[in-house]
Amino acid sequence: MGQNSKIEWTTHTFNPWWGCIKVSEACKHCYAESWAKRVGQPVWGPQADRRFFGDEHWKQPLRWNALASGAATRPRVFCASMADVFEDREGLDLHRDRLWDLIEATPNLDWLLLTKRPQNVAARVRWGADWPDNVWLGTTVELQKRADELLPFLAAIPAKVRFISAEPLLGPLELDRWLGEAIDWVITGGESGPKARPASPTWFRSLMIQCMERDVPFHFKQWGDWAPGNAANLPKTKKLRIARAADGTEMHRVGKKIAGRQLDGNEWDGLPGIAKTR
């Protein structure tokens, strides 16, 4: 959990538990699994236990909610960075119910539920067709096949804001049929970490243009460890590594900090405004 999160598109993070199971190509080099192992928490996989938390942990969003009363901007809470709230696993329903209680008790916070399992959402929430106004629902779509598979489930949920996280982006995405109707916001970015896969600038630029054409907010989070450009114009490193994205574009491994988050000379920090009534 983190107050004042370093993730650009959220304010805070809250985890009702830690642990998950890998279900897609985006999970291959999961940062959350790596972090959990680093701090001695073997909570990944079908046989592993999940890590749960006590009452003090659950009180923190109530404090954020009190501080947000009357504030000019609404804090956004990313839930959950170290788990998937909609994992289909025995023993999680009690904790999910506690999360729904917490969301309902914190109307000054916008809760961002990001899942790789939107097909499980309708059966796991209590709200039916009447979702709270402070819940945004998103799903991860890193490849076109995942978008085709998952977005019909996301589109069927009447959340106030529906969004996608195309991070790590592993191929081109065509989202025209969804943008502006089913999808209110697009987050995208490249992969970071020791085994990061390079993403082509063409893929990000295409998403940006699609969003601009449909008047959908676009957020470019990062290049990740790989940056585009002429090697002569990139900062010098001890050993410049070169690889090609899946479409053949040459990319240079310079690290996340150096690669930065500018796309075509700009930082793209789009956020949804007041969403339409579902």
C-alpha cells in the first residue's frame, strides 16, 4: 500500500491482499511477483498462500477519504497493485466483501480496479446494474487477441469509468470499435525490468491517434527499459544493447529513467473527466 504513489496515473495504492496467478503474456515478467519474492513473500501461483492484512492496513483509505473531503481534486486509488481483485480463488470472497464495504464507505475517493479477468467481475461484485460513482473498472490488454477476448466483458459492466491498461504493450492494438463508447480512458507503456521486451513507437503512436480521433484521454506512462532513436543521440552507457520490437523497429536498452515518458516530444497525461451515465 502506498500514500502518494509514484505511479503517474494514480494518487494512492491499496492492496486488500498480495498474490496471484499468471494468466497472460503481460504476466510473463510480473513486477509484483518479483517484488514479493524480493521481500520474502512467496505468494504467486495456484498452490501458494495469499498474504492478508490487519485492521490498521484497512483503516488507511478511511483517512485518505477524510482528508479528501472538500478537496479541489478527487484522489484516485489503484486497487490492487500486488494482486487481482477478481482472481477466481476459494477463500477470497470474504476479503472482497470487505473491500466493497470500504469502497462504499469512502465516497471521496475514486477506486481504480484493474483486472486481467473481467469475465469474473459480474459474479464477484454486489452492485449489479447500479455501480457506485466512485468505482472505475479497467482491464489489461497487451495484444489484439486479449482485447478481442476481454473487452466485450468490460463493455458489459456499468462502471462510471471503464479503461484499459495496455502495459506492457506487446503488439499493435486497434480499438476503434470500443473507444468513446465502451472505453473512456487508455493507459499504455513499455515493459521495465531485467527481462523487459521492447515495444515499438508505432504501436504507441497508433493508440494515441486513435484516442485523439475519438476524444478519449490518452496516458503514456513510460517507454520502459527500451528507448527508440538513433544510438548517437542517446545517453552513453557502459554497454549499449540493441534489440528489435516485434515489428522490426530498432530499440536501445538505456533503462527506464533515461528512456523517460515522452512520446513525440510530449508527455501525455490524459485523465477522464466526468464520465457519462451508464
